[in-house]
Amino acid sequence: MASAPVRVRFCPSPTGNPHVGLVRTALFNWAFAKHHQGTLVFRIEDTDAARDSEESYNQLLDSMRWLGFDWDEGPEVGGPHAPYRQSQRMDIYRDVARKLLDAGHAYHCYCSQEELDTRREAARAAGRPSGYDGHCRELSDAQVEEYKAQGRTPIVRFRMPDEAITFTDLVRGELTFTPENVPDYGIVRANGAPLYTLVNPVDDALMEITHVLRGEDLLSSTPRQIALYRALGEIGVGTGRVPAFGHLPYVLGEGNKKLSKRDQESSLNLYRERGFLPSGLLNYLALLGWSLAEDRDVFTLDEMVAAFDLAAVNANPARFDLKKCEAINATHIREHLSTEEFIAACEPWLRAPHAPWKPENYDPAAFAALAPLAQTRVTVLSDITANVDFLFLDEPVEDEKSWQKAMKPGAEEVLRTARERLAAVGEWTAEVLKEAVQSAGEAHGLKLGKAQAPVRVALTGRTVGLPLFESMETLGRERTLRRVDAALARLERERAAG
Ligand code: GLU
Ligand code: ZN
């Protein structure tokens, strides 16, 4: 059987900041569409006026662009099923709800919340299923008149078929839901507002979606949606073909609890601000339920697209591991960027108005000289600031801990000797500078490692950093000697003070 071209959708609600779970869903849909040369539909599910905001909508689009996703239909690109914002499709939903009512697939439910609660409690106490009990399924005309006379406004409820619903989940295999576990459910509020339960499958039907890939938290809505889908087919909405469903595993955070929007490490903005590469972050998120090969944690998006297969998605919950996410990002920075790309990627931090140095102090040539050394050492791009701030600050940072650690007894003598030898250096190159410091150490019976610690702290303020002699070469003779002098002066003061 020739299968229809793949059409998948990514359909978030614009509420709050995007979180990594959402990005994982987008990634799997995107990779699946690309792998099958299919179509990715980007749809905005903004029917909940109380929770959706324009700001979140803009942020969502901005995030998708930053991650490097493209979509074939949706906001900014349009498409044959426009509009792609549900808030602009209300007429469609009203019309479909009416047709479902007319065909008997849905009915008006006049039950008040209080009545529903009371009956639910009673059912629970009696050990019966506690979902909606079908009270309004077959109301008489007289009953309806009476409810209206009481001033009740009904919701619209979908009539679930009285038979089990079975489908083959692309990740989890065959699943069956029995009727008592899937009661009739609301699709339109009493005020006429359509609910997610209606608009999501209606748009999937109208937009001819073939595969629904989404988080496991939505699994319980799938039998409802399949039933609704079949009803839509009967009344001529959409193709009548029920899409295939694949539910991606839960992502667990701290303490094996489901990673929630409230968890710090779930906010996409955080990764962006820290300077993750989109490719590094996405590489890691791909591992939350999928793997390229047994022993391959690091790969490019192209490699993922080429290999992506839903059959390889694991149904077991995936654990979010920030350390691993960072390690993979570091590898991407090191291996997947040219020096020029790395420099360009760092610029937003180096030229940021809130950078710790005066903007006019930033010196692109000095940075370029050390960039290859920095590239192998940063985990996230924001690390770059602490690696090169000694180049652009007027004075090195004051890190008291580093000072105490490096300026032990004996440090002053080594530093003083190093000062003399450095001042005498002819050609100011890393190699010569190393020899100078090495010989200064030897004069005091110290290995290079020990001898260079006070020099490093004098120049950079820190005990750790980029290779010292290259740093010194870039810093230049004049600033190097001045900083060593300043450190010596401080040591003298401290000695005098006892
Ligand atoms: N707007 C829904 C959500 O963000 C989409 C769910 C789905 O993929 O069906 O949860
Ligand atoms: Zn009712």
C-alpha cells in the first residue's frame, strides 16, 4: 500500500516560556518530517484567552527560529490550511460543533458542576467508574425545556461510542481503552468557547495530519480524539483517516519526578542565556527517548534526520541530565564550529553592554589570538567571559580565593625573579616567556607548575584559565609587567602589615 506523504504538526499553546520538553517534541516532529521528506505544520493552539499571550507567541516563534527549526506551513510562512492560529479559526470550530450536534455525535449537557461533583462522589463511594455518567445523553424535550426555564446554559459533550478503542501506538505498541475509562467529554464551554478536546483533533483532521507525535502526558486524550476523528470522518470534516499516534516518553528531572515547567533546568531561555549552541542542546534533547547508535552520543542534526526512526524511540522515561547536556554542548563547540564561527558565536557575550569590561576595551584581534585555545575549554559560550576578561579589564579581577591559594610564602620571591627575567626578554613570544618563568622557578627550586601560579594570579586574578604563556603574549609586555608590579606591591604591603 502506498502510504500518504507524511504530515506532522507541532502545536504548542503560547503560555509562558518554552520549556525543553516542548523543544524535544518539536525536534522529533521536525526530524520525522525531514526524514520522510514530509511536511511539518506549525500550529498555535491559542484558544485559551486566559492563559495565552502575544508575548508568549512571539517568544515561541523566536525560540523556534533560534533553534534553527523550519516549518512548511504555519505562522510567517502561511500554507493551504491557513490560518494556523486557532484563535483565528473560531468560525470553523463553531460550525463543526454544530454538525456534530446535528449528527448526534455530541449533545447538550445541562449538568451543573455541583451536580457532577455530587454524582462523582456517589459513584466513587459505590465503587463505580467516576467519570461523566451519561446523564444528559437522552434528555426528553420536556426535560430540556425545564433546564432552559431554570436558566441553565449547556456545554457541548461528545458522545463516546460504547465500545473499546484500540490503536497501535508507534512507540508503545497496541493499546486498548475500554468505554468505562473514557466517558463522554466536554468539547464546547457553556459560553460557547471551544475546548482543546475539540479544536486539536478538528485541526489535525482539516490539516490532514498523518502522524501525531507528542508527549506521553497526552496519551489519555488519544482514545477520545480517535473517536472524535471517526465522527468527523462521518460528517465529512477532513479526510476521515485517523492519524497514527506516537507518544514520546516522559522526561524526569530531580528526584525522578516528571520534569515540569517550574523546574529551573526546563526553561529554554536559560540554555540560550548560558550560551548553549542550538545544535548541542538539540543533540542532547534527541537522546531523551532516542539514540543514533549504541555508542554514539554526539551527532549533528543532519545525522539525526538521516537516521531518525520512531521504531527506535524508547517508551521508558528518560532522565534529564544537565551534566551530560553540558558535556555534549562542549563537544559541539569544540568539534562542530570553525574558529571563525566560534568567534562569531562568542561576540554577543564579548560585546554585551553588561560585559564586565568597558565596551571600548574589547579588542577583536586580541580575542582572535586566543580564541582557538578558548574553544577547547568552554562548556557554554558564556564561559568565554571569565576566560578572557583579563584581556579587556583595566585590572585583573579580584578573586580573593585565588590570591590566597597562589600567594603562599615564597611566592613573592619567585614573582620578583620572574619579573626580572620577563623584563629582560627580547622577543615577547609564548615560548620565550615560558623559559623565563621556568628559569625563575628553578632559581627557587620550583617546578614550572608551582612557579607559574603566582604569575597567573598576578595577570588574570585567577588560578585557572587559558594557557598562561599564550595569554601573556597576547596581554603584551607592558601590561604584563605592570600587573606583576601591582601584585608585588600588594605582597609587600601585606608583609609589612604582618
Ligand atoms: N496544545 C497542546 C499542548 O501544548 C498540543 C497537544 C498535542 O500535541 O496534541 O499540550
Ligand atoms: Zn449532563
